[in-house]
Amino acid sequence: MRGKRQFKRFLLAVYRFFTVFLLVAFVTTCCMMLFVSTLSETLGITLTRENLNAAAKLTFWNVVLISLLLGLLYELRRRLTVERPVRRILEASQKIMKGDFSVRIPQPRLGSDESFGEIIGCFNRMAQELSGVETLRADFVSSVSHEMKTPLAVMQNYGTLLQAPDLPEERRMEYAKAVTESCRRLSDMISNILRLNRLENQQIYPKAEAYELGEQLCECLLQFEQVWEERGIALETDIADGVTVCADAELLSLVWNNLFSNAFKFTGVGGTVSVSLSADDRFAVVRVKDTGCGMSPEVGAHIFEKFYQGDPSHASQGNGLGLALVKRVVDIMQGEIDVESAPGTGTAFTVRIRRFPDEHPEKNR
Ligand code: ADP
């Protein structure tokens, strides 16, 4: 099949050569004859028919030979510097189409058009990005399946135990609570996955409305009142008055709820959680600090990844999606989030958000 195609291309090249170069040879010979006859008339030289015939043949075949040589050289150069990289790009694209993202194209050797180098560079970067996305997708699917299995297994086990006919009332309550708790975990995880998915696919467009950030922080904090009272955690607040922001309140409440929930979750009995809000003309800065278990730099490097849980002792109280959501929301709002932490001393998250939507986002990048 390929040989047939190549033969066809060869025939086409020969046809092109004959139509173009023979015509050029013919026209050049005619011009040459005209020139020779004008020259001989001007100089008063008489040329015989044989002289003219010989000159015409010489010119014609010379042009044919030289153009043939040049044509061959051109064809050779085209094959090496144009056809070869194009063929490699085509073959690699076909592999990508079949789902093989490991393919990379070697950079063309010297002599090729520079644009091929650029196209191949872009292609390799695209293949690298795609293989990264594919790995993430595969990791995501396996993490979701793994995370779902645990609560499902708990529900199945306790559901089976609940079927025992002579189960004491106390046990029945205990098992029913375990089933309800697993349902809650599963439902939390699914809502977080859906939110994250919608945020990543940009199906959520922030709705900017002006409101007081301090009030929102207090409302979110109050939801944890029972937790801090039960565990004897001291709450310190330093919330500046009248800090208005123009942002999506619902999205931002996700950030505060997750940060507060982590601060209370990782702080032991008798610890302290501090929340502060300060602002300048353009930015509002919220700092959530705790005196909890803290984390090592190795854990800190991964906390914004989906399903990452650095502290296994609290794993059942979360699903490793909270901070991934927080980061996504902060990014969407063109804000910044930083974490300072050390094992045993506690953790502080600092979130910086724009108070008003940016009219010229490019300027501030
Ligand atoms: P989870 O809901 O499982 O806590 P997150 O995404 O909220 O998941 O947090 C990821 C990991 O970051 C946690 O498992 C924990 O190791 C670490 N982490 C987050 N906040 C804190 C904190 N305030 N103190 C100590 N470790 C924290």
C-alpha cells in the first residue's frame, strides 16, 4: 500500500518535472536562439543552419541537465527537512489518537525549517500534559473507588449485624449509628467531588456581591461552637470591622468552613484556635491559626492534592478533598493561600483575596 503510494508520488514528480522544466528548457532555448541571431546580425557574422542547430541542442540539453540536477537536490532536501518531520508528527498524532500519551518526537536535525522545531516542541509538551492528565484521572478514579469502598464495607457489615433477631437495643443503636455515620461520610465525599468537578470544569462562575467579610467569618465560626466547647478549645478572634468584599459568598464560605473544620479537628483538648481578619484598600487577609499537631514539610507539600490525608489518625473524619477545594476556590478568585506549620507547634493558613473584582486581571499577574 505504502509502496504503491510512493510510486504514484514518484510519477507525479516526474510529470511535474517534464511539464515545468521541459517548458523552461524550451523557452530558454528560444530566447538563446533569438539572442544568437540578433548578435550575429549586429556583428555581421553569418551562422549556418548546423551552427544554430548545435547551439539550440546544447542550450536545451544543458538546461534539462541542470534543472534535473537541481530538481533532484531540491527533492532530496524536501524529503529530509520537510517530509520526514511531517511524517513523524503524523505518526505521533495517530498514536496520541489511540491513547498512547508516552509518544515523544525527537527534535529535527540542523537544516530543517525552524518552525518544525517549534511545532515538535509544542507537540511534546502537549503529549506530556496529556499523560499527566491521564495519570491524574486514573489516580482520581482509583482514589474515589478506594474511598467509597470503606464506608460501603462498614454499611454492609453493620447492616448484616442489624439483621440478627435477638440483638440488644444498645447494640442495635450502635450499629445503626455506624451505618448513618458511613452514609454521611459517603454523602460528604460525593458532594465534595461534585463541587470540585464543577469548579474544575468551570461550571461555577463566581457571583460577585458586596458583603461584610467579618460577619461571614463569625457566622462560619459559630457552626463550630459545640466542638470548641466540648473539647475545651480557646477561640481567639481579631476581626477588623467594616471589611467589605465583593465576592461570591457561597464559594468563600467553603474556604472558611474547611479551614475552621481542620483547625478544630487537628487541635487537641485545651488548645487554641485564632482567627484574624485585616485588610488594605485592595486585599483582605484572613489568618486561621491553631496550636494543634502541625505537619512536617513533606506533608505540607501535598495537602492541596485531591484525596491526600497526611494524618491517618484523623482520616475517618475527612476525605482529603477539603483543601483541594479551598485551593481551587482561592485560585478562581485570583487569591493566594499560604501555610506555615511545624509538627507539634501548630499550623497557620493565610488567605489573601482581592476585595473587589479585578477590572484588568492581566496587569496583576
Ligand atoms: P481532610 O478532610 O481529610 O482533613 P484536607 O484536604 O482538609 O483533608 O486536609 C489534607 C491534610 O492536610 C490532612 O489530612 C492533614 O494531614 C493536613 N492538614 C490540614 N489542615 C491541618 C491543620 N490545621 N493541622 C494539621 N494538619 C492539617
